[in-house]
Amino acid sequence: MKVLPFQPPLPSLPPLLSVSLPRLPLPAVSLPFLSRVRHARLPVALLRATALDLAILTGHALLYPAGIAQERRAAALPPEASALPTEGRARPPVVLLHGFVDNRSVFVLLRRSLARHGWRHLVSLNYSPLTCDVRTAAELLGRHIEEISARTGHQRVDIVGHSLGGLIARYYVQRLGGDLRVRTLVTLGTPHEGTTVVPLANAHPVVRQMRPGSAVIEELRLPAPGCRTRFVSFWSDLDQLMAPVGTARIEHPDLCAENVKVSGVGHLGLPVHPAVAAGIRHALETDPTPDAHTASGSASAGGSISVA
């Protein structure tokens, strides 16, 4: 088990539920009132995160049309190029995979952050909003990754998946042999254990696959001995699309995984908030230890990010 040594880029803030009270003798009648005041802070944080999500949604709606088409790809390298030294070869390509009924435009800010910090090969993939099966989407992802490897000369890639995108990537890694190609998989607000939010959305087949106890979720609980991919899961205590919020954690005895708790950010804020972007960069810069590819691991609290 490896613990992610995360150092948040912003000054550490006190937890929202922590209230420092003076050590004065208080009448018994005041204690229930103080308890109510203490727990009233959480709805304030939730309202703040919801307002941020709404603002992000408004901005994303403006960018959404620009992300409908797949991005243009460079030509593949000739076969002999893979044997030549290439500048930037130390950092594998990063594949960005969006969530349900979204597109690659959700990663505009994260992609800019990665590029500004030295990542050269960044690929934002789109899958159809009409996708009805996680398994089919995972197979398509595998074909895209083979093409990316041929085009860049890198044998392995990193993936950042938001929400459903993280579940598709995990299925590819864990069930379709994608651990041979994926070095690190970072998930943002992904329902690894299934989410019960919005029951009326069950009309969509993919939503049913994201429910607790679905065939896809149960497949991901099966043994995965020797999985070579390192997992880093960012989950938010204010993610209203994850019910319960802990479902976005990876809990599997065979996977080398770290869970990073994010406080003060909702579901839509995870791929765009600069503090989370710094955490993602740190996760991608951390090279897995040699034995992490062969030894079994277990999910653990890998760190935390607190956002005002």
C-alpha cells in the first residue's frame, strides 16, 4: 500500500466543521444551541459549492459546442521513430476522458494547466452521448490508446477521467488488460461503488450501470491480481452526484490505489479547480515504485485538499 505524499498548493484551511470554543462554564441549556450552530456550517459550505457548480455549468455551456467534434490528431510516427530519443519522452501522454453527456471541453482549464507545467502530449477524447454500455466504451478507449501509442512513440499513457469517464477507464484497465498500457489512472468524482442519485435517470442504460450492484460495478469488484496500473481517486465531500459521497473512493484489495479527499468543491468543480489541478499534476509526476506494478495494494486516504 502506497500513500500519496500530497502537499496542497494553497494554505491549509481549518475544517469547516471545526469550531474553537472558549473554555468557559456554560449553562446546560446552551449546549444544544451550540451544537446547532456548529453543524449549521456544513449547509453553508454546501451552498457555496453548489453556487460554484452552477457558475461552472454556465461557463461550460458556452464552451460545450466547441468540444463536440473530436480534436485533430497529428500523424503517426514512422515505426523506426519509437527507437529514437524524443524530447519529453519521460512524461507519457495524458488522455482526458469526460463524464456522462459531456465532452472534451470540460478539460479546457486542466489541459492548459498541464501544458503550462510541461506536459507535451495531451489528448482529449470524446465518446458519444448515445453510449449505452460502459464495456463498449472501454473497448473503444483501448483502440484510441493503441493509436496514441503509435502516434507518440510511448508504450504507456496516463489517464484522467471525470465521473463516468473514470469508470470507463477503470473497466478498460481492470477488465480488458489495459494495465499494460496505462501507467496511472486519475479519477475525479467517479462512482466506483455506484451512485443512487437521481433515480428517474434509470431510463438510460449507462446510468443503470452506474448503480450499486450493477453488473459493471460487480465486475470491478472481482479479483485483479497483478494489476500494473496505479490509481489515484479524487473524491469530494460535497459531490451531490455521488450518493453516498464515499462511493467515489476506490476500495479494492488488489489495486495500488490512493484516495484524495477534496473539501469545498462540488462535482463540476473537480476538473476545473486550480487546487485540484495541482493535485492531479502531483499524482502524474509521482512515478510508481517498481514493485507497485506487481504487488497487491489497497485503497487508502492518500491526502486531502481543502478549498475555501
